[in-house]
Amino acid sequence: MAGASIMETLFQRNLEDLIKASRQQQVRESLFISKSMDEIRREIKSTDLHTKSIALQKLSYLSSLHGLDMSFAAFHAIEVVSSPQFLHKKIGYHAITLSFNDDTPVMLLITNQLRKDMNSSNQFEVSLALECLSRIGNIDLARDLTPEVFTLLSSSKAFVKKKAIAVVLRVFEKYPDAVRVCFKRLVENLESSDPIIVSAVIGVFCELSLKDPRSYLPLAPEFYKILVDSKNNWLLIKVLKIFAKLASLEPRLAKRIAEPICEHMRRTGAKSLMFECIRAVVSSLSEYESAVKLAVMKIREFLVDDDPNLKYLGLHALSIIAPKHLWAVLENKDFVIKSLSDGDFNIKLESLRLVMAMVSESNVAEITRVLVNYALKSDPEFCNKILGSILSACSKNVYEVILDFDWYASLLGEMARIPHCQKGEEIENQLIDIGMRVKDVRPELVHVSRDLLIDPALLGNPFLHNILSAAAWLSGEYVEFSRNPFELMEALLQPRTSLLPSSIRAVYVQSTFKVLISCVHSYFLHKENVASSIDSGNQASEVPELVSQRKFPESSDLTSEAPACSEQDGDFNPRDSNQSFEDLSTENDGDVTVAHGHASTSASFGKSNFTQESIVNLLNLVELALGPLSSSHDVEIQERTQNVLGFIDLIKKEILNLEIQGEQHLAREGTEASNAVKLMRDAFSKELGPVSTSAQERVAVPDGLSLKEDLSDLEMICGDAQLPLSSSFSLGSPQYGEKFDAPLSNLQSKDESEPLKESTSLLAEHRKRHGLYYLSSEKSEILSNEYPPANDPMSQDQLSDDAADLVKLTEQSVASKKKPNNAKPRPVVLKLDGDEIAIAAKKPELNSGMLSGAVRDVLLGNEALHTSSQSNLCDKPSSNKKGKEKLNTDLPLESKENLGGEEMPGGAASSRKSKHRSHGKERRHKSVGKNGEEKVDNSRKKETKSNHRHGRHKPRQKADGPLNVVAQTPVVPDFLL
Amino acid sequence: MIKSVMVMNTQGKPRLSKFYEYQPVEKQQELIRSVFGVLCSRADSVSNFIEADSIFGPDTRLVYKHYATLYFVFVFDSSENELAMLDLIQVFVETLDKCFKNVCELDIVFSYSKLHTILDEIIFGGQVLETSSAEVIKAVEEISKCWKRPQVLSHLSPSQFLVGEVGSIG
């Protein structure tokens, strides 16, 4: 064994050999790596530490740059670290920082090695251990090594000290109680004469205050001193970052720092510091006009600089300030718009944001016009960024900026046709959303939809399928606004619809149904009117009126459109025709032209549109096109198709007979078919409205329904209900509820098999026992009375009431703002409660974690607490006796010192602070006392067991106590004043 | 805080990668690939900042610099200044240049350990501790003195204490 080991050592490849060899293996790198891994796995088991460490180094290399897993070597890394040689240690620690994480099982074994190295006389070994702790430190390591870190914080070697300071961040984060031990020494280091040390401390505070700025307000005087005195740009940048956070919490502080920051802006030549000053002003000092003006001036210098980095940052700063000082953006408007065509994606994106910030009611049309033109010219990615931001800006706060919805509808249609458009889903949602919310825009929406639907080229673009789905739905739902339903029908049934995904095809089929019903209904209505006009000529005048209710009465438009349509038809028919459609399309072409011909000649085109022949043709077309779909694999398509075909079956015969029987017959009694059509039309004509997300909450709980009582029984009930219930019971509609008990179970027991009978009787029994959880027929009635469905006439009334209110409101706001070139009044936009809720969104939660609690504790001073936690620390079973003694000698000194007095120069502040402290002291004392006891108990337990795992959850318990108290005390003394 | 430092060549081969928050190796490789995907599509004349939210999560920025065949990439959050990070890349590269006397990609390929030593002196656990390349070089030289001590082929077995603990856990 020993011999083999020597051989291995002598002939082992080191890292350099490995890299060289791997560079020669250009082709089969993976093979080479797996070979090397085999070699490493063998070598790493060697008893020779040198061989082991070289193997570990090679493994680290492969893991870091080739992504190989090295978790199997965790224990070997610990062995290597324990070597007395520095090189081995270095390799070992490197491997550990690369591969260890909270799940590493051998993590606990490293504690003692880290402690040993942190106490080493070789500063580089200490540095290695600190680096390791800062990377992998978990709660156990942080807790157990806090004393060592504390000691190193006052090391005489700057090399060690700065790293000890930096490691504090990790220690605090993982083990907040360490704050009580180390915080004071950390703060003391702010006074150091070595700029490197001060910079390290400020770095730590910058990180800490980003997470929870409030806790560090008491340190503002120290930071202020640095802000005013320091000449070190790195340091100033960090201090500015801290102040940007603090100033937004404490207005008086903001007032104080505004001038020094302006001074830096005037003086400094360093762009990084300049940018940080600008950022601090625009994000936190936006109330200080002179500072903002200066910052905007400096931003302008950035903007006109040749360096794209400065340009980008300038734009970025502008976008921070845009919400509060839009004038800053408007001043630089030309530059911003010019930047939209910059070569740099970041700059383009940033200027796009700024352009969107400038959008208002008066310029939205103009801005979007410019942007859509940019979108047409730019690459797909930026094009979609533009479209996305137009969509989100326009839909903000329920289309706040949109006055002319007809324009917006056509804009959406236009956006859909932009070649790179991938925003189908968003456009789909908005089309349907404005359709439901804004009544006045529906005719335009149907018009836009028609243009999209009849274009066969669009069907080939999968990104547009969602938009087509919306278009199909809109033109079905609001078919009464359609100028030419026949054309629409053809568009919905065109052969290329086979390219659509099945869910969208189902929408098409349903829309076909709606259009069909509408056409046939109009036809019958027309017949009736003709018939009745024959009966009594006086009523003839009603006809156009009736028609105009449903038809969009703009025949002049239509005439101009007619040629375009037939062109379209001509376009796609030859291209896509397959056999079955060939004859159809010719037939329909004729039909369409006939229809158009009529339309152009007669003013009330609707009347002449629905001839016997055209309706029969329509029915044939639908039958022919949908026929193949009735055996579709998609159930949704199949079912909807069957519905349509079934309906056609129902009415077709009568329509054919109608011709023979003559029109008088219809007028007198109405046929079965016309009645059916009427019913269907009624069903479809009920308006669908948006439903508020909070609708459910507003339904009053019916009397006698107690939802939350007896929930504890639920488990028992669920236990009962293990038997499979047949669906006929669970789905039974409430009306039949009362029949449930006797008749149904009887019925079942007669013709069903044994187990079912059992289950029904069980169910009946269950119902008897827990009637509470069943809906009785009475209750369901109450329920339906109190909450009518969305399309119920009653809710319509309510909605229109709301709408009336809204009209008033918008009118008021319109009146207050002057709008010169807006002739059209803004249509009513339905708003629901849910919208506002959605807009309000979640406020960021305040993460006043344990760390901030601990920090506040220390900063606002409490000796009792301090000593108790310190002594607790000393009680800890520490294998390192020296450390313990050291701590003991250190601590009494520290607890005597008045924390605040030393930290806060300036008598006024400290005296005020001490008052504060004495106030809180008593209150806190009690709980702390308790806590102290608890802690002592804990540490005793620890002594007896000395089990690391056991201690893992303790810090949490410990921290809970004092935290609650701290949270209650208001902590904003007068700083700097 | 700095979240990650990467050096990769213009073909996307990583030459150095360091993540200051633990990432599983597969994730590391994925991140390196996505960063390269963004970098390789950028022209030379454009800005050096990239919003990296889509790659590294919210509130992350990325600064890179292109030197000859190499990209140097620093990923960081809002507690660092973008321009300062750009300077820091410069410091790092200058330090490499002084350590290797006209650094080239090959130096970086073969000096895995030294590269990490240098970087560790500049950035410690994600925080910038040293910005003077002279100080860094001084420290690195002293460290390499430590590890070039004559090495004896030692057959020390790993410490008994550690083995004992493993036994007690297993």
C-alpha cells in the first residue's frame, strides 16, 4: 500500500499537466475529463496528503471550469485543510469554498479547523479561514466562531483586520446574536486611521443598511463625518449609498446632506462618484430643488458624452427621477427620442422607458405613432419591447390615458400586423377587455377583427393565433355590428383555419354559431316584416329602424369596402382551395357580390341581404366546412361543431319549405325554426361583462350557513366519506336536493347493485348527520337572489348606474383639465373594485428580521442585555480555553463603557440618547432577565450534551424574546440636529 | 455586493468563475452560458452594462470588459456603483498584467491558483477590500512565498480527531 502510494506520488499529474493534456485533446474533451476524473477519484483516496491535495486541486479546477460535481470529495477537503502545510490548506479551503453549502453533511467537522486557523500566527492562514467562513458560514459556524471574529476585529495587522470586518457581514446575517458581541468593535473601526479599514467597515454597513436602513440611523453622525471629510471616492460612493437609504426615512437628515452632496457634485472629477451623487439626489433628495437642478445639469453632461456608458447611466438616472420631476425628461426630450435609434440595446431600452414616462392623454397617439414606426424598423427583440411598453402604458390604470378607444382598437389591430409582433397574448387580452368594458368601441372592434380574420396570411403566424382568437370571439359576440356577416362567416370557415391550435379553433366554431344565429334571425325578422307589411302597409316604416338596431348603418363605408373584400376573397381562394372548397368558394363569391350589390344600391342593405337563397347558401357553407370537424379529436371542437350541425338540421328543412309555403304562413304563427332561432339569439345576445376579482367577497353569506364552525368535524366527515360517491349524487342540482333522501335512494336500490345501494344509504345517513354541509334548495334560492349572475339584467342596471357615476366623474376630471383638441368625449370605461386591488398590488413587506432587532438593541444600548449575552457566550463550552479567558477580560471593560457616549460625539445627541435609553431600559430589563435565564439554561444543557446539532435551533429562540420588545420602542432620536 | 466574477474567452470557454453565493455546478455552467449568450451578441462600441435580472434574478447588474480574446465580467447588486465596478475590472486586469508581465489568455489558462489568489485579495466574500494593485501584488507575493516552502513527502495520516467524529456521526 505504501509502495503504491509512493508510486502515485511520484507519477501523479499535477494541475498544470492536466491543463496541458486537456488542451491537446481538442476533439474528445468529455472523454478526457471522465478519464481524469477516474484518476482523481483514485488519487484522492491516497493516504499521502500531498497526493490528495493535488488531486483535490485538479478536481476543483474541473468543477469550477467544467462543471463537474465535487461533493463526493467534501471529506477529503477537510482532511487536506488539516494539513500543517500552507499549500495544502490553501487548496483545501479553495475546494471547500467551491463546494460546501448548507446541505453538506461534513460541514460540522470544519468548525475546529477554522478556529485553529483563525488563531494561527500566520496571517495568511487566518485570511484563508476568514475567506472560507465568509463563503460557507452557516448558523452553526457563525455562532461558534463569533468569539474568534471578535478577537480578530482588533487585530494589529490590517491585512487580517479588514477581512475580519468583512466576514462580520456573513456572521451577522447567519447569527444575529453576534451583533451584541461584535457590533461595537465594528463601529470603533470607523475611527481607524487606515482608510482600507474604514472602507471595509463602511462596505459592511452599506450592505446592512440596504436590507434594513432604519436600524442604522443612529450611526448617521459617523457617516456624515466621512461624507464631509473623506477624499476617498470608494468610501464616498458607499457612504452616499447609505445616505440615499437613510435620507428617505428621515427628512431632517436629507436636509443636512443635500449641501455636502452638491458640493461633491461641483468638485469631483470622478464620474463614478458623480453618478453616485446624482443617484442619491434623484432617488432620495427629490424635494430639494437646487440639488435636483444641479443633478439634472450633470445628467445632461452625461447624456452628451461620447462614452456610451455615461449616456446609458444618464438615461438611467433620468428614468429614476421621471415620476417626480417629469420636466427633467421633457427638457432632454430630443435626446431621449434620438437615443431610440442608438446602436446600444441598453440605451434604446432606457430611452424607451423614458418615452413611456412622458405619455399622457394629450400625446399618447403621437408618441405611439412614433414608437410603432420604430418598432417596424427595429430588430425583433426591441420591437417587442416597444410593443410591450406601449401595451402596458396604454392599459395602465384601466386605460387611463386613452380617450379615443376607436383609435386604440385600430392601434391594437395595427400592432398585430407588425411582422415581429410576439405580444399576441397581451393584445388578445386587451381586445377582449376593452370590448367588455367600453360599449362604444365595439363597432370599431368588430371592424378591426374583421380585417384580421379575413387575412389568410395571418393564420400562418403562430404568434398571432391568440389575437385571432380574440378577433373571432369579438366578431361572434358583437356580430350585430358586423357590416357583412356573410363575409365574416367565410373568414371564420376559411381552409387555413386548420393551422390554428384546437382551443382557438373551438372559439372559431362557437363564433360561427353566433354569426349563423344572427343571420338566420335577421332573415326571419325580415320575412316577418315583409309579411306584416303586406298585411298592413303602415308598419313598413318600422323595418329600417329594427334593422338599424342591429346593423351598423354606414352604407357609404360599405360600398368603398366591397371591392376590397372581393379582392381579398380572390386572393385567398385560389391559393388555399382544396377540392371540397373549390365549388363552395365560387358559389360564395357570387353570393358576396350579390350581397354587396344590394348593399350598395339600397340604403337599408340588411333588408335585401338576407334572401332565401343567401341563407340556404350560408347553411350549406357551414355544413360543408364544419362537417369534417364533427369527428375532431378535440372534444371541445367536436362538441361545438355538433351543436352547430344539429341546429342546422333543426331549421334547414323549414327554411327550405318556407319558400313553398309562402310568407304569409310565417307572419301568422311563426314556425318552430324561427322560435328556436329567437331563443338561441336571446341566449347569445345577453351581454358578457367583466367580473371583479372581489365579486365573490361581496356575496353575502346566506343566513344559517356557518362556514367556519365545526371545521374540526371535517376530518371525521372525510373519514366517513371514503366510499366513492357516484357522480350523480355529487353533481345533483340543488333543486332536486330534497328528493335526494327517499325517492332517489329507493330508485337506486331497485336497479343498482349492492355496493351502490350501500353507498347511497350511507350518503343519506351522512346527509342527515351533517346537513350543515349540504346545500338545501331553499338556501340556493336565497343565494341566487342575492348574487345575480354577471349577465343578469339586474346587474346590468347596477352597472349602468356605476357607469353613470363614472361618466360624471370623468366629465369632472375632463372639465378640470383643459383639452383643446379633443372633440370626442371619452367613452365610459367600466371599472371594477378588483381592478384597483390589482393595481395596488402588494406592498413590500418590511423585513425587520432578527438582525435589525439585534442591531437596534445594541445601538440604543442596554447593558443588562449586553452582559447577559456576553456571559452566555463565555459559558459556552469552548475547547479553546485561551479564547475564553480573553473574552472574560475583555468583556467587563466593555460593559462598563457607555456605548452611546463613545459612539456619538456631540453632547446634545448623547444626552438625548441616554434619556431614550433609560426610558426603555426598565421595560426591556424584565424580558431580558428572563431571557438571560433561558440562555443560561440552554448553555448548561449544551455543556452536558455538547452536541452541535442540538444547538442549531437555539439562537432563534433566544432572539425572539428581546426582539418583540424592541419592535415596540420607537427608535428615531434626533440625529445631527 | 458582488455576486460573481467570470472570465471567459470569446468562444465562451470559461477561464475563471467565482460565485460569492453558493450555486450548484450545473447552475454555474448555465449562468456562464447565458452570460456569454448576451455578451457575444454585443458590438464593441456599446456600453459595458447589462441588466442581468433575467439571468441572475432581480436587482442584479452586470459589467463586462472585453480585452483581446477575453471577457471579464462582474455581476453585482445595487450596493455597488457601476462605474466603480468598471474601474475594478481595470484594477484586476492591471494586477494580472503586472503579475504575469503582459498577461495573455494562456497565462490565465495555466495559472488557475494564482488567479484565484489575486482575485481573493481584491474581493473578499463579495466585498471589495483592496483597490490598489500594488497592495494586491505585495500580498500575492508573500502568499506564494508561503507555499513555495520546501515540501517533504509526508505520509501523515489525517488527524485522528476528525476520523473519530465521522465515526460518531455515521
